[in-house]
Amino acid sequence: MRYDGSEKAQMTDQLQRWQKEQRLVIHCPELAAGLPIPRPSAEIVSTDGKDVMKAQVRILEITGQDVTEHYQLAAWLALRTAQESGCTAALLTDGSPTCGSQFIYDGSFSGQRKSGMGVAASLLTEHGIAVFSEKRLADLIAWIDEKER
């Protein structure tokens, strides 16, 4: 489920198979950090998630409320869950200030995208966990197939 309460497309056959095999760890960092659904959209002001985790930039909601600490907590919870579960890869939603792996929004709330990672994607990558956008599911499948050979 998305921040605004709308649904994402259903899982592919491969994800359903992995779920039946109990190989998936389903975790929403933002929900784990206590962020509500629905909630106002939030964007990283300036750079990207790596700098948010260094406390160099902030994450603001469209209302102007600073929610940086909630998103930092979300990132740490994602990392802890991944490490405790033995995850080596994560499939995340692009555009999110938490999970964006290829792009995030530019902080202007104008719908403008820019290259960059959200806070969880950045932290997971920094700790050796491969991160894939939901649009790169085929790449994740190939990556796992290669690792299992």
C-alpha cells in the first residue's frame, strides 16, 4: 500500500512463488516507523537519502512539517529487519523518500524527479544489500538466479 492509501499492482508470479517458499520478508519501513496511511506526501529537500542519514538535509511534508527523524527511523528499521532476516536484496518503490533507488522527487513538490536514493535504499546499499526498484524486478530475478548458481 502507498503513502496515500492507494494500492500497488499485484505481485508477479515470481514474487508469489517466493512468498509461498517463505523467501520474502515483507516490510514497509514507513509503517514500521509509525507513519500513518494516508499521510501528506514528503520529499527530500536538496540532495538525497545519504545526506539525510548524515543529518545534512531534511525531509519535509508538503505541509512544511519536518519529518526527517521519522524517515531516518524508517531507514534504520529497514536495515535491522533486512539484517535479522538475512536479506541480501531488497525490492523497493522508486520515487519514495524512503525507498527510491533510482529516483526521488526534487523537494519542490512539483512532480519533478531527479536521480538519487531515499533513506532506506541508501542505508541498505551502504550495508551491502542490493537494492532494486519495483520496475527492475527482472534484474532482481536475474541477480538471485546468478547468486543461486
